[in-house]
Amino acid sequence: MKPLVEGLERQYGSSVEFRRLDLGGSDQASLALAEKLGVQYVPTFVYASKDGVISKTAVGEQTTDQLKAGLDALKR
């Protein structure tokens, strides 16, 4: 998934902010945010507006079209 997400970040990066959380390490900020968002499985994609309203959460591997649909919805 990493190459796919990195490609989408290059494509959408000027209009959508991407954040990756390190859930396997000791980064307490990442772990706290994952807990707040209810992330239990990797990968989990959380689509949130600029004001923090979550519009969609997708768990598991996603196709390019699925990810683009979530990102395009944020741009509206």
C-alpha cells in the first residue's frame, strides 16, 4: 500500500494533508491519535475535513479508485 499512498500524496498533496501514524513503535502521539480514532487494524484510512470531522473510515487494503473517492470527497 505504501507506494500507492505515496503516489496519491504526490497527486493530492497540494489540496489534502496526509498523515501516517507509526503504530508499531514508541511514538506516543501516534498511538494516542490512533486510539482516539478507534484504529485497531492496519491499514486504516481515516478521511477528515480541515475542521476534524471524519467523513469516512476504511479498514484494510483499498484500491486506487477507493482511495481517490475518499480523497475527492474531502476536496468538495
